[in-house]
Amino acid sequence: MGFLQHLPLIWQENWRKRGFDQPSKVQERTFAELSSGKSLLGISPTGSGKTLAYLLPLLEKVEKKAGNQLLILLPSQELAMQVTKVAQEWGTLLALNVQPLIGGTNVKWQLEKLKMKPEVLVGTPGRVAELIQNRKIKILQIKSLVIDEVDQLLQADQENLTKKIIDRISDDCQISFFSATGQKAADFIGMNVKQAVTTIDVTDEDDSKGAISHQYLKAASRKKVELLRKLAYVPDFKAIVFFNHLSEMGAAESKLLYEGVPVVSLASDQNKTERKLALDLFVAGKVTFLLTTDLASRGLDFESLTYVVQYECPLSPEDYIHRTGRVGRMGKDGIALTLIHSGEEKDYQKILKGCQIVSQEVYLFGGRLWMEKPEKKADEKKSGISETAVKGSGSTASVSKKTGKVERAAADIQKVKKGTRNKKRARNQKNIGARHKKS
């Protein structure tokens, strides 16, 4: 029998309703293993359907109203909420309760929800470890643990927390690791996991990935922000823009907003509300660019995203793969565009070689991207390109429309930031008052 015939009828209906066709290779190859209770390491390219690959077989085994049974760990708040949404869509059809447990949110609210004994828990390591330590999660009752985006969870800041959680589960708990690369996972599993773990790597046989065109634009370092501004007015251009450093991202964001470009940022030092608002504005199409560091490069899924822009050359081939993996998902084509200056060319070529990828130089001219360097007309050589041509806007009305988007998006963001500042100011005033009383 095929993959779909194994699913409950209500899930088969939802599968067709979502417009899904045949299962991806990772979904097909891991289904029987997970359904039978085996522990595994699943490796497949970004955007190949790993979330449903583990959710469908594991949710189906969860027993209603029998307490916490399935725990899913993810490296970021955004990714945890994304997986929660998918788990709720499919779990609700089986009358299962799914509870997110992430940092940066009210822990009291989460404790109240835990009292209702949800069957499925989706969380980040910090908050989950805290709740286990305080005996709010009965970890020995967990029958299946999923470590998603395992390579990122094995970074220095989260590896110890992940290991502590694995150490607390029962010896017969099923444990599943999922990754796009699996580079660090095998060593970690060998040293820290008691269960026998089967590796299923479908990287070479996966056919779910759309074509990704790898391109680069040359620009002097000081001209990169201006280049982003011009790209914002290329027709139908919408992109995640990756930076290596928060300071560089912050400076670019300020300049772009000053120039009237509709952008938002996603950073680790923002609170949950600011980060959610940034994602909502980007998904809704109210802004052109989502500026971020590698925080958003792992696992986040944006439908119909065509472009990924790398403002700086990534630090490793692994980073390049994860960043560019935000496009070309589930059969849709995409473009990975890197902005490089002369000092980055050697590092960029080294990254491409490590990824076994060939990239082509492209040119921005007259509000469009060209695969070949266009020749300037005689009159353009004399007078230069007009601002309207550079922006590629076609009309003053369309420029005004984009400017209106910027103003509305900026107003929303400033409202949230103002609320955050007022709360901080109130706390500071309270602390000052307390110190005065002591003195």
C-alpha cells in the first residue's frame, strides 16, 4: 500500500484539500520506520517536507487524553511556532491538543495550559529544559522525542540544553533527528544517544526541490545599501536579506527606512511581539525585505518566495545552503543573489566550491536584473539613468503606493517598540524608586 493509504481518511481529505500530490522522498522513506517506533536520523534538502515527514506517523500514534507523549524541539521561537501551527492543523483532526513552549512568552500561561495535559508539546530547548527541571513536564512519560534542525540545536549555545533533555528521557523513548545536512548529528548521536538510530539520507534521490539560480552582483562595500534600495524597485522583487552581523543589519535597516524602502528586521535581541510582527508584515506582502541574520535561515517556510539576498558572503558552505534553502522549496524555482565586493570574491568562490555550486554574475540596470551586461544608450551615457528608471517603478503612483506601505508598516513597528520601551522605562523607574527607599 502507498503512503497516503496508511493515513486516516480525514487526513487523506486534508492532504488533497491542501493540493498536495505524491509524498516527498523523506516522507515516503521515513514513514514506516517512525510508525513502527524506530529511532532515526532523517537527512533531506531544505524545503523537502521534513515537518510532515515526522508529524504524520508520530501524531497518528499519540493516544487521546493520555497526557504528554510527543515532544518536538526546535532551535528558534519562529520555527517552533511554525511547526506548532502545522501540528495543530493535523492534530486537531484527530482531537489532539498541541501546546507551544517557547521562551520570550508568559510562562504562567504555559503552566496553565500544561495542567490540561496536552498530548503534543512543541518547544525551544531553554523553556523546555526549565519546565522539566521544575517538574512541570513529566519527561519520563514522553514516548517520542523529535530533534528538528539538529545541526543548529548542536551549536554551542543550545547543545548542552539539548543533551540535558535527551539524558532525561526514558531508555525506550523513540528519538528522531531531522536535518538538511546531518554533518554534526552522527557524532553527537554516537556519543549521547542510547537508542539504536537508523540513518535515512535521501539527499541524492530527493526530487522535491525546485531549481535555484545562483547569482551575484558586484558592488563596493559602501554601495551595498544603495544597491538594496534599487533592488527594492525591481518588479516583483521580494526577499529575505541575510547579514553576518547585527550591527551591519541595523545600519542598513536605518538607511533603507530613511530612503523610504519598506523593510522589517528579525533579530535575536527583539522581543517575541516585535519578531512576530516583522514576520506577519513580510508574509502579508506589506514590506519588500525581511532583514535578518542566520536566525531565520533554518527551517522557516515562506510560500511563493522567489529571492534570497546575501548582503555579505556567508561564513561557511553550511550557512550558504541553509540561507539559499529558503527558496526552491517543494518544486518552486528561486534565485539566490549574493552581493560581493572585491575583497569577498575569493571567499565567495571558496564557499561555492564547498557547496559544489556554480554562480553567474548579473547586472542591475534600468530597474531590471540582466544576465548580460547591457550597453548604455548614447543619451543615457550623457545624462545618466533617471530615478524612475532605476527604481523600475513605471509611475509616480506606484512609488507613492510603496511609500504608503512603508509608512503603515513603520507605524505598526514603532507602536510595538514604543510599548516595549514604556514597559522597560516603567521597570527602570520602579527599580530607581526601590533604591531610593533603601537609601
